[in-house]
Amino acid sequence: MLHDAIQRIRKPLEFSAKNGFANIERVRDLEKTVTNWTEHTSVLDLTEEQRRTLARFRELFRDYDGKAAAEKIAVIQTAFHVLQEFETVSTSLDSSELKVSVEPETKLDISLEIQYAKGVGPKRARLLQRLGIQTIQHALFFFPRRYEDRRRIEKIALLRPGDHPTTVYGIVRRSGLTVTPKQRTRIFELEIADDTGVFTAKWFNQDYLRKIFKPGTQVVLSGKISMNRYGGIEMIQPEHELLTTADGDEELLHTGRIVPIYPLTDGLYQKDMRKIMKYIVDHYALSVEESLSLTIRKKYHFFPLHEALQRIHFPENTDEITLLNQEKSPAHQRLIFDEFFLLELGMGLRRQRSLTYEKGIAFQFQGKLESLLRQSLSFPLTAAQNRVIQEIQQNMRSPQPMNRLLQGDVGSGKTLVALIALISAIEAGYQGAIMVPTEILAEQHFRKISTYIQQLNEHLAQKPQPDQPSSQEFVQPDLYLSAYHQQFKLCLLTGGLKKREREERLLQIERGEIHLVVGTHALIQHDVAFHRLGLIVIDEQHKFGVMQRATLKAKGYNPDVLIMTATPIPRTLSLTVYGDLDVSVIDELPPGRTPVMTSRFYEQNREKAYRLISEEIQKGRQAYIVYPLVEESENLDLKAATEMSEHLAQDVFPQYRIGLVHGRMKAEEKDRQMLAFKNHELDILVSTTVLEVGIDVSNATVMLIEHAERFGLSQLHQLRGRVGRGSQRSFCLLMTSYPMSQEARRRLDAMIETTDGFLIAEHDLEIRGPGEFFGTKQSGVPDLHIANLVRDVKLLESAREEAFGIIRKDPALTLSEHQAVKKALEQRWKKSLDLISIG
């Protein structure tokens, strides 16, 4: 096999290069060895390109044995590059020829607790558990966060100060311990020499090193070179490795190679971690069962799983350091594909199970309530809204339960689309529920929907009473009739209700007298019982835990679920977080909207921002001024916002009418302030509440966001959506402090660059990562340890294609060829995939 042949010739080359080419003169007859190797290799089935590379490799070693040491070193260095090129060519041609799975005679138990691995024990096991490493298997899939290139061993004479780690080989000449008089710091110094010069290594407060370094000891050090006050060079706190064997041929672990750098926790050190991982990889990697078929591995030129694990932890010296640190090496690509493949397989199985086995509600409605609601509106729906409504209603009429994601930008009209779906369910004889994450958002949703329902009820009151429909036409006529005879009722259910009021509403919901319930997590309390729950709308669902959503879903008989988000979801994330859902996108804003001009202001430019606000108000417009409110400093933030509101009213804008809204206000006071702003009785509304959902004031053309660096990118975009809702030019002013973090700067830059919600979402995903972006750590989606949704989108798409192809062929994974991947799916993702079945 070609792979084995390449490994055979690599061994004498690597031995020659060890310890800064210390063995270069010890390797005899290398030219003859290379000649014999190329002759044997040439009889294999090679392409013309491979044969040319092989000839070039052989030519390198012409008259090698007679060359000087420096020339030999140059030959070996070039040979590694040519050999890597040869291996790359062969890998791209047919990975199956190179990557042959080697099955150990006896597989070891990788589910063994980590404390029983060599070098661990109970104390270190507790430290490793902080990193999520409970078992041998967890350790194998706990990957380095970066790599350092310590392959090149420099001669001491060539050392120069710099920021990059340098690797040096030498012999200990002397050592000593000194104590600084003031700080009482104990400094251990080591003098290292090679055949070109001498330099010093220093460690602080590590007295035990005196017992390790003896004169004459061969050592390899890695660290940054600096200049001491006497003009000499030194290395501070370097990593070290002793060469204790007689011929210096011991395998190096911490130096002289590409060295993995692992994430750590307090009390755990890189050298210890590396030793533990080396033992585990060497002894257990071969016991990890291969999950991908040979067909898929050949198609994408992937390493076998055990080899990918070995090389991602301890790369070979011929691996490309840049690709390793970019997580684009062949080993990384294989393991990234695995993560996506298993995730998409789980998603596909969930979707298949839902379509095949789960029975839902086949809603029967004629669209009478929808028609009346549309008549009551003062504006037509957009083409995108109409398209999405049709998709949702078609889904609702089918006997399979609906699990659909409705996404669209701020102001695209998602709430109205969701309401039409809800009244369709109500017309069919069922109840609907909307769950939102906070009381303020629940109140704002309730207020907005109440306006539509009031208009609908007014139209219902004008209609002649129809004959009672037959039971065949409607599932439960009493609900439909009560709605059709001006009794369409909705209620708000939050944790802030008084006991008596809450009990009364719960009784009405259970009797079916309430058709639509808007609420927070209070909806999932044990005492909330629905009469006939048919459709659930979950708004900004990423703010709810999986079990919360499951509890609400359990209050009906497999009700339809519509997940609604004003945060546009990047396509890559929708393929993973929502891979088992149907997706509807409102990709059109109502006519007449103008893009919002977004600018950044620093404190010294505050007066300029105030002038812009004043100019807009003088034109008859209105403005928002928003303050952040974070849990850790809520009282301070609220106090600052209240004081600033008073300062604005007294000192900055005494001529204007200013209102204040915050979360501690009673609902009546908040309503009064918001209504006053809507009716233009206020010019400026100062708010600590997130106005993501709520009053639509087309006359508001300016929003000033204080401490903009403290808001998330999606939150900033949601806030900006409160202005620009009319045809007038609008402004979003981001007031920020300086200096700010790099991440905060990237968020604000993204806000200034674009108003496109989907581009904003892509930026947000890049900045925060998927776990933060959508709270996937609590959403039931398995963590991605190495895959990156932004960087690895092509692998994600390939993995999804392969996974869904398997499911189409074998929906239950019963074929023998799919048992390995089925087992991997169960072992690595079972708990998360159980939860993922909850929309």
C-alpha cells in the first residue's frame, strides 16, 4: 500500500532531523535507501504526476552521502516538502488506498471513567471533569484549541528576541538558584550550550527543577526569546523536555514537533494534559468504532476515524501548521464532518418520525374569520405575508403535526401572520396560545393583538347571525359560534396577576370561554388547563428552555407549533438548530419603509446627537432614547436612566415633552406613557425596556441608544426596527464609550454597515458563535465541539446531504451497513436528540 510505503521512508528522514539534525551524520547509506525505496514504490499503480514527484524525490539524494552536514540538512528539509506533496497527491486520488482501518485485536472500553487512565487518578479527574471530560471517550473528543510549531530546532547563535516561540536543543553546562532581595522571588537559572553558542533559561519559584537539570543533560527548550539587561539572550519560563536515552532517540512530546495546546482549568498544566492525552490517544484511539461508511470516506477523501483522532491530537511533523490552526487540516475536516453528519442524521430521523408516526390535528376551516379580519385592516398584506399564510394553513390542514419556523425581519408583519393562523385554528373549534419570554413583551403582544381582535369583533357585530353550522363542518361548534357572535375573547396570563384574577382566567380557559391566551412561562404552570388547545405560537423561542416548550405542548393533544422569531436566522444555523422544522420566511417589508441611517457617537459628540434629535422634533417628529438594563446592575441602570430623564427634561430639552418607561412601573402607568407617545402627547420617550415588540409609531424617526456597546447585535437591530416605520428618513444613533472591546466594535460596525436583518444575523453568528447566538446550550441542540457554522458551511451541507440520503434509503436505520452510525448517534447525542423532538 502506498501509505505504508510513504511511512517507511519517512522514518529515516525524521530520525535524521531529530534534535536539530543532531543525527544527520549517524544515518549511513541514505542515498541507497532512497534509491531502493523509489524502485519498490514505482511498481505500484501510480499516475504520471506521482511518478514525476517520485523521480524528483530520488534526484534530491544524488551523491547525498558525500555532502557536508549543512547540505544534508537542506536536502532533508526539501525532502519533507516533496514527500508531503507526494502524499497529498495520493490522498486526493484515492483515500481508501491510504486510509485502511486497523482493527485492534481486543477493543478497549472507551466508556471507562477518566480517573482510571494512566497519569490521572481521582484528583486530576476532578479537574478534567470541570472541562467536561468524564470518560476516556470524552477525552478523545476533547480537541486542542491551537498548535505551536516546535519542529524547527534553532542553533543558539541564530536566536533573536521575538514574540514567536522558539525551540532550542542544547546541553546543560551549569545551573543555579538566586533570590531577589526585595520581592523574595526565587529564580532558577540554567546555562545551555550547543556547538554554536550559549544562552540562559530562567524559571521563577520552581525550586524542584534543581533536581532535574544536571550538568551534561541533553535538553530541548521551547519559549520566547528576550534580551536581558546585560545584552545577552534568555528564555523565560520555557517548556522543557529531557533527552534521557543514550542515543537521544526518545520520542519528544512537548518540543521538537507540532505541539497541541489544550484548553485548561486552574490546577491543570499543559505538560500534564499532553501526557495524559498522549497515553489515551495511543492506547484507545483504535478502539473508537468507525461510524462512516467506506463509500462516504472515499467520496470525501477522509481519514479513518482513529487516524483522524490521532492526528488532531498529535499531528505528524509533515502536517501543515497553518491548516491545523485554521482547523482545516484533513483530521479536522473528518471530525467536523462527523459532528454535522450525526447532528443532521438526528434531525432527519426526528423529521421522518414526525411525518410517519405522529398524528396531529387536521384543522377544518373555511377562512371566514380571516376574511373578516382582512376587511377590518386599513392596509393590504404583502405578497410575502400572503405566501407564508398559505404555507402555514396548508400545513395546518394536514393530519401531521405542524412544526414550522416563521422568520422575518423587524416590522415585516409576523404577528399578523401568526394571528391569522390562530383564528384559523379557532374557527376550526380549537384554542390558541402565544408564549413570549417576558411580561413586558407579553403585554405589548396582548395590546397589539387586542387592537386587531377589537376590529374583528366590530365586524362580527355587524354580521347577521348565521345558522348554526353542522358538526361535520366544524370540529367543536360552540367555540366557533362564540367567536362568530362577537364573543371572540383573548386574555393575558402572566406571573404578575393577582390570585383571584388569575383563578378566574384559568377557569375561563379550561371551559373554553377564552379562545386565545397570550402569556409568559406562566402558561406552563401545572394549574393551567386548556379546553382544546390546537395551535401554539412561540415567540423568540430561543429564550425558552426545551422542557418549558415541551410542557406547553403537552397541554394539548399534539397541537401544531409555530415558532416565530424577529431575529433572522442564518441559513447555516437554521440547518442545525431548526433542521427538523419547515421554514417560512417573510422576506419583504411593507411598502413605504426607508432604510434607517445608523451612526456611532462618542461622548464628546453628544451635543451633535442632541442637535439632530432637536431638529427632528422641530419637524414634528418624535424620538426614543433607550438605556441598557442588565441584571447585574439593574438598580444602578434604572437610577441612571431616571436621573438622565430628569436631566434631559430640565437641562437639555426643557422645551419638549419627555416621558419615561421602565420595567418597575405598574402596567397602567406604562400603558399611559406609551399611549401618550403614540398619540404625540410626548416628543421623547426615554425607556429602559426593550421595545422589540410593541407600539408602532411611524412618526418616531430618531432612536438614541445609550451605552450601545452593552447591547447584543440582534438586540440593537431589534431596537432600530422601532424607527423607520414610516416614509420619513430615520436615524439610529449609537452612543458609546471609548475604549471598547474588539467584539463591541465589531457589533457596532455591523450595525453601521447594513440594515439587512439576515446580514446582521450572519455577523452576530460570527461574533458570538452558535452557542451564544441562539442559546443552543439550553435549546436541546447538541454542542458542536469543533464544527463552526460560519466557517464550515460546505461541510455542513455535504453532511446534511449524506445524512438525509441515508434516511431516505433506510428511515429506521435497520440495514446492517447503518448499524455503526446508529450506535454512534445513540452514544454521542442520545440525550440531546431526545430533547430535539420538541419544537
